[in-house]
Amino acid sequence: MSADLFVWLDSVKFARSSTKWEDRTLVETPDGRPVILRLPAQGSREVSWREVELCDGWTKHRKTLQSCYGKRPHWRAVVPYLESVYGTPAGTIEAVCRRTFEATLSLLGENRPVVRASQLSAKGTKGELVLQLVREVGGTTYVTGAPGAAYLDAARFADAGVTVEVQSWTAPVTRHGLVNPSIVHVLAELGSVGARRMLLKSH
């Protein structure tokens, strides 16, 4: 939330593995059981992230979320948020993820521009791609977490006049001990004001 512009990295290859969470999130039942919600993919996975097709039935997640969080203190504020995500059809996983991201920014009062990487001319992989993206949008500081900073060439960024700001992220933990739950959990439990305050304190 320190950034004044976001680059939506939709041009890279889709990665589906046990360590990547590009297509899923973690929620919690009222009695504390963790549930993984995964967006079901179809077709080839050897494509860019924005091209991964979405199977029918993904909107069933909405009922799961209501079952998990319908009695939480700020559920009513979450309902229109979910409508903006699930209310209209989507053909790709990227479309759902982008809707969720933009709806989250709006609910948190962070109405910052989001630029698609696929609409920019930057090329390359990993750190070089990131540097080119930052320079193309006119950025002077790149905000990242510690895992993302690990593959950056700090000297290369410095030579290009770009400062790397590394945030130390502390993931939220639910009262049942679930680490890093979905943003829906945080919003339903704390509301938008409380969620924003918590996120600002976490880095």
C-alpha cells in the first residue's frame, strides 16, 4: 500500500505448484477449519497468466464465503465487494484475480492506477523485467517484499536510478491459528478501516 501505482503482471507464464498461490486463497470455517478455494483452470497451462481459461462453477465459492463469514461482524460490507467479483461472468483466472485486486483497493480506499504489464513494451525475465517495467511507467522506487527482492540485482537498479524498498511483511493470523487468510477473512472480521490499519502495521 506504499505504492502510488501498481503494475499488474499479466504477461508472465502461469505457474501452478504447491508453492504458488496465483489461483487460490485460504479461508476459514466458523469452527476454525482451513478451506482452500481454487479457481478451476481448463485448457493449456503453457500460456501467459492472462490466457489461462476458467472452468464453470467458480462462482460456487461465493456460497462457501458466505458460509464461512456470514456471521462475522463486518459481513454486510463484504457483500457488495463479492458482488463486484462474482456478479458477472469471467472467462479467465486473471480476470477474476484482477477484479478481486481492484475491488480490494477500492474498499480499502486505495484508489491507485493499475497498469497491465501486457500493455507495456518491457521484456526480459525476473529482475530485468521488473526494472524495465518500473522505468517504463516512470517509477523511481520499486516496492517489494523480501522474497521478490531476492532475485533483484540491487546494483543494476541503483545504476538505473531506481531505489528498491523492501517491505517486511507480517502475515495476519486468525484466532484459530490460520496464517495468512484471504483478504475476505480480514475484511469480514475487521471491516475496511480495521483491515487497512492492520495492513499498514504489517510492513
